[in-house]
Amino acid sequence: MISSRAQSVAPSATLAISDKAKELKEEGKSIISLSAGEPDFNTPKHICQAAINAINNGFHGYTMNTGTPGLRKSITNKLQRDNNLSYSPSQIVCTNGAKQALGFSMLAMIDEGDEVIIPAPYWVSYPQMVNVADGTPVTVRTSFDNNYRITAQQLKDAITEQTKAVMLCSPSNPTGTCYSREELKALADVLDDHPQVNIISDEIYEYIVFEDEHVGILNVAPQLKERTVLINGFSKGFAMTGWRLGYLAAPQDFTDAVAKIQSQETSAPSAISQKAGEAAYRGSLDAVTKMREAFKKRRDYIVGALSEIEGVKCFTPSGAFYVFPDISHYFGRSDDNGTTIESSTELCMYLIEQHGLAAVPGDAFGEPNGIRLSYAAGMDQLKEAISRLKKGLQELS
């Protein structure tokens, strides 16, 4: 009864850890969870008010499949204002979250046997989306010493005649690393020599960049625009995770293809969410700035605290709200029950079951030496989490 396609898809490790945390909480155990990729702030008031107004004004029906004209116009204005990129509203498809924009892009682009290059560590869903589209994910393991960024030489070495696309995510989930202009230019120089290779640029964390402005590959290589799919959404920067609103911007023939798939699978996002998204891009970004400032303070704290734990290595991420420390120093050590920790998955299960700390293992992201800790949590929670992490690691012998 179950298709081979469904059997080939692995469940989300991040959701699995979150579910485990909830299960233990229901049993009455004290759990500090740094596993979820979700801002701990409320959606800004002016965005909520726009949704309330839409409800009160009877904006209750289906919208155009690709999104309301007002929202798509707001997105094109935003792309011009914030990214210096020119798109027409017809080149925008609004989706039920950025995850859907990514998934439908894979379905619209990938044929059986096509390869998609995915730098590791990667967001857990990238390879699975390629699998669902009958493609072949080709993971390229990056290094801690380079803050987990793929180099131009690594990209060049990974390209074959079957390569259809390369995935880029900056700022990165799970590492928080950002590509510089120089690094993106070097990658673009490689791609200039391979016109058959498309680019999927996931920029969902663009508003959470701490030291410099966000830079996407099209800002340094506008010549790649006709083979680039830009993915974005409202969940991270505006704390709108539950509103389920994302979008893609791409060449017209590609958005037409995605629109056909969406028309048969889901149709447009919620009408109310679209009105909220329109208000987000047309209104003040003051709330976004305040959230970013809070995330930066938390980042500085957690990086400093991790650096004081023996054997833990952690660079300072430039964006998003994650740290991805290398904890391989503790592999081969045993807990109080005599169980030897051989992987990041086993370490994370030990931490949640014996010390009440939920983190996501690097195994899930294609980098076995790390764990992902989200600092989208209050400072009191972060301090308690670090205390539990330190105690848990110290008890491994």
C-alpha cells in the first residue's frame, strides 16, 4: 500500500526531538528545549491587526492561486528595497511556508537521476525533498575551520554532467554561518562555467544578520538570475511561524511551472495570512530590529559560555539563531549506566533523557561532529541549558 517514494523519506529529526521533549514534559520531567527553529517572540502587533481587520472585513475566501496581487506587489517592492532585485508580481508564487516553496521548486525542477549539490551541514529537509522529486542529493561536507561554508573548489569538484542544481542557505540553518560577498563571487565564477546548473537560494533568515548586511548570490552575480530560485518567507524575521506564509521569486517559466503544481496540490496560502504578510512588508521593521538585537545578545552569551566548556569548539555565527558546536571530544566516553556515546544522536538522547536538555544531533544535518542549539529562547532558559549541558558532559567519563 505504501509507495517506494514515501518509504524513501526519513522523518524530520528536529520534529522528532521536539516530540521527545514534549513527551518527557508530559511525564512531569523538567525539560529545557533548544531544539526548535522558532522565534520566541510574538508576531508584531501591526501584522496581527492587519489579520484581524481582514477577518472583520470579510476577507474569507480563496485568493488567486499564486497569491493576492497586493501581497505579490509588496514582495516585489521589498525585493527592490532590501535586496536591490527587480521582479514582476507574476514572477512571485506565494506558498504555505518557505518549506512548500522549496518542495514545489524541487518538483518543478528535478527529474529522475538529476543531482542536487547540498553543502553539509544542511537543513534536514533538503535531501529528503530531492528524494521525493526522484533526484539524487549529493552532499558535500564542509569544514568547521571554514565555518561550514562550501568552497569554490569543493563546488567545482562536485559538479557532474548530472548536476541540475546547487542549494545555498545563507544565513544557514543549522550553523548560523553567512557567506561573504567574496565567497559568493567565487562560487558564482564556478557556476558561470556550468550553465546547466541552477541555484536554489534559501534566504529565510535574511533579517537575522548581526554584523553586516545580508548578501545573496544575486547581489554579486546578477547574471545568474535566469537560473536562480530565491526562497523566502515571513516565519523567522517576523516571528510568523504558525502563519505558514512563504514565497519564491524566479524566472517566469519556472514560476508558471510551480504555479501549476501548487494549483493541483494546495492552492494559495490562507487569505488572512496573506493580508498579514502584506502588512509585514509594508510596515515598520522596528520590531524586526528589536528581535535581532535580542538574538545577538543571546548569541554572544551562548558562544562565550560554550567556549568555557572543556572540549567544546564553537565559532561565532553571523546570523540566524543557532550555534553548531563541535562536541566530538566526547565521543567514546560513557555515561553513568556504562553506555558509550558514539555519535551526536546518542549524545543528544543522553542529554535529554538524563539531563533534561533537548538539542538536535548533527547527524540529522549531515555533520556528525556537531549538535544544533537554538538560542530562540529567553536568557534564563539559555543559562539553565548551558548549566545542564556542562553537567552532562562533565559526567561522561
